[in-house]
Amino acid sequence: MKILVFWDVFGRVWRAALTKELPKLKEKHNPDFVIVNIENATSWRWAIEKHAREIADLWVDVMTTWDHVFDNISKIEDYLDEENSKAIRWANFYEHKDYKIAWKGYKIVENNGKKLLVIHLIGEVFMNKKVSNPFETADDILEKLKDEKFDWIIVDFHKEATAEWYGMWFHLDWKISAIFWTHTHIQTNDELILPKGTWFLSDVWMNWPLFSVIWADYKSVEKRFLTWLSKWKIEQCLDKNYVVNWAIFEIWSDMKCEKIEKIRIRWKLI
């Protein structure tokens, strides 16, 4: 069984790039499931409903969110609350007793008789969010669903501190099929299959305009670098050169991962 993972659809350039590249990748690799992050899909903010639905219609099974999930909440909340919504928020969201959020932090999807569980967690350290303990949350979800049979269990852990990440890595080895961390914007070379069979990668990297500063047009941030004043508006880079970063991993027995492949595609929109 194969899963394609894409991290961070970043604004209009990469929405177009995803639309162009995903059908080719599906035809070439024939994945069972596709996971896409839509953290910055609408002008470097979280996706509005229109963009979320466009991405979901590209044969995407699960869409994860991360720490900007509430940036456009008024423009997507109805979709998030739908029973068949493909988007999930972090599972360890700290819920006040009087203000509950209906949409879940995990999702179960099925295809061709195979069942996948995707869990979305966010770190506590340096993330500037009020969250519950991600280690306890992961255990609670796995305990809650222990009677269900899954072919794969995937964790998307959005975090800042590497120590917290490595702790989660060891904490969940053998309990899940794969875990990848996100948020640092850099694709690393540390892909690894742990001794008990859990796949690990510390960042899948972004999908964005290639000649940009994370996502911004350099001229719009140059004065900030030179002066450290933040009074100038940051503009999104709309250069049509783009880079698509993604990972494919395979698991064929007892939920254990057996192959990891990272892919980077550079191209230019016409």
C-alpha cells in the first residue's frame, strides 16, 4: 500500500502547481491514499472554503491544517463542520467547556478494502498556542480506536522543538506506521525506518514559489532584513517558477513501513 504526502500548499502558485502535478503523480505511482496540507493555501493563510473544496476534489483523502487553522475560520467553518469534510485540525486542541469545535483531530479513510487512520498533533513547545499534551492525546486516540483494525496509522506532528519531536518519535514507534514532523519549512535528509518498523521523516518541506523567501517576494521583505522594522507590507511571491516537494512511503505487512522516497519537482507554470 502506498501513500503520497504533500506539505503546505502555499498560495495561488502552488494551488496551480498541485492541480498540474498531482494527476501525473497519481498515474505514475498509483497511491492508495493522498494526504495534503492546506495550511497556507489562501494567500499564505489557511484555506477558505472555495480553495479547500478545489483541493479536496483533486482526489485527496485527508487535508491537515496546523497552527494557522483559525486565520480564515469564518470563511471555512461550515465546510469543516460537514460530516464528510476531508479537513482535520490538531487533535490536542485545548477545548473550553463552553466552546466546543465539532471537527476532529483525526480521520479514518478507506479505499479498496484498506483502512487508514490519520492523526494530526501540534507541539506544546514554542508554538504559542494553548494545547493539550500531544503525547497523552496520541495515546488516548489509539486507546479509543484499539478495537478497530487499521492497515496504516499515520501521524502528522506540527512542532517547533526538535526534542519534542524525537520524544514523540520514540513514544509512538511500533504503535503506528509512519510519523513526519512539519513546520520548519526545510526538507531534511533524515528519513529512517525505526527498529520496530515505524517510518520517520522530520520534514516533508514546502510546496511554493521557488524564488521566494519562504513564500514572500524578496523586495517586499528586503527593508525588514536591513532595518528590522516591520512597517512594510509583505507581498506574496507570484513568480511562476515553483517547487513541489512530496514523499511516498509503502507499507506491506503488519503496518510496518518498508520503503521511503522523497521527490522534488521544479517547474514553471505557463
